[in-house]
Amino acid sequence: MLNKNGVDWGDDYGSSTFQYGDVIADIATYIAQHGEGTQFWLNNVRGKSVMAAERGDRTYAKVLAVRSDTAELTQDEVDQLNELGLPILKVALPYGQYKLFYPKAYEEGMPFEGRQWNDSTADCYRLVLDYYQKELSLKLPVVVTPSNYVAQMQSYAGVNLFLTNWEMSGFHQVMFPQKHDVIYIRSGNVRLDGPDHCAIYLDDNKILHHYRHRLSVIQEWAGLWRQNTVMILRHNSFT
């Protein structure tokens, strides 16, 4: 199987482990109350997965609880997945196995929001690369990064890859952001000198980013994200 954006892709759909345990207890409680056949939704709220009774603007996946011996999809469920056009979290009852599935259209057209975190395949850096290629037709040079590179930068490696590669990647530093600029942020959650996170600046003071172990999301450039901004970088293609 091909792994792309943290998803294993087959001929008809993609799949991955559902990573957000903080919502699993809520899902289990809801299913216990409503039984098999239950269908509800997951919303992306500031990068966190939150249950919802109805589909809305922040919905990124559907939850389907059915009686089954396995969390793998039936052919009917594959058809439903691709017709829905949203990921489905299948919960197999009564034992509660679960797995997240993606419609085939996401293989080449994965939305920028709602991506699960996966070291070195779906993270803040990979989101920037994908954004620049899809939105701006700019293929940035790919810097080889080790798995869990932030932890490695803290320990034996001692090299901040954010700081050593931005000029080579075709960027220059500016003071005031405009659309498509890259923002370097020191999140404060790791002991590392300099930035450990990056985001894309959008219109209306919004940023697109993918923070560790959260969903990728568009949110205000405010609070922690703005206070801990270290650098603003603009590609040399733009003035």
C-alpha cells in the first residue's frame, strides 16, 4: 500500500488508525446509549476532534456504528464512503474495534484541514509542501527529516532544521505577513531554542497549520500562535 498524508491507500479507499483517544470515551458512551446503527459526526474544533449530532461546517468525518465481526469495510460501506465524500470512522460492535477510512478522492485531493498527524508523512512541514504545490504550483525542495524530528533536535542531533533550510528552500525574511507566507512558531511545549512549528498565513488574520498530534486546521493567528511567532518568511516568487 502507498502511504500518503498519513493514509494507507488501496485501490478503492484509504485507511488509517484513528488517533484521537480524547474523544473515544465520548463516542463509546454515545454508542452505548443509542446502540448499533448509530450515525453521528466528528468536528474539527481548533485541531481537536469533537463529537457532533449533526453535520456542519467543521465536520471532517462521519461515525458509523454497526454490528460486525471486523472494522474493515464491506463493499456497501465502501460505496457509501465514496458517495459521502468524507472519511468514515467505522465502529464494529459488540467488541468496539474501530478504524478510520478515507474516500478515494482524498488520495489526490486531501483537504488541507482535518488531516491526522503522522510523523514525517502528515505534519506541519508536509502541509506547507502540499499547500505550495497545490495552491501555488511551487514544488519546494524537500528537506529529509527523521521521524519525530522535534524530539531528535532536542536530543543528540542538536540541529534545528527549521533554521538551517529556509534560505535554501527559496524564502526570505519579512516583518509583516501577507497571504501564502510561512510563519515560524516556537510553541513553548518543547525545550528547543528557536521555532519548532510552521504555518501558512491566509487572509483575514487566519493561519493554516498542523500542530503535533492534532488535526490540521485553519484558525486565528492569535494567542500562543502569534505571541510565539519567531519568523515570517516569504517565497522569492513573491514581492
